[in-house]
Amino acid sequence: MPSHKKRINLTLDDSLYKQLEELRKIRKSPFLSSVVIDLTKKALEIEEDLYFSNIAKEREKESVISHKKIWKEK
């Protein structure tokens, strides 16, 4: 039965491969691909956080209303 998952072929230098292999051993994962998938997911989450953080920083520059002014009783 064919898999519906997509494949990516990677070429790694020896140093990076050794680091991933060590991490696989530490995590006691049977497959190196599982470690790479997990790291990729975490990297994408970090990239997403950075993207939205940059949007928030730009919005802060526009028009900031102080906390006191927002909550000031009328």
C-alpha cells in the first residue's frame, strides 16, 4: 500500500549527520527520520513565533495607547 506522506531527500555533511545520530541515541528513537521530523516541526513553530512577533513590534510602533489611558475612569 503506497504511503500518502511526502518524501524529501537530504544530503548532510558528516558533522550534522553525527549530531543528529547522537540526538537519536539520546532520545532512544529507532529512526533518524523521526528526529529530523520533530526538529523540523519545532523549527517551524519558532519561525511562526518570530514572524508574528515582528508583526506585533511593527504594530506597537504605530499608535500605542497607555494602559492608564485605556483604563481611566470617565
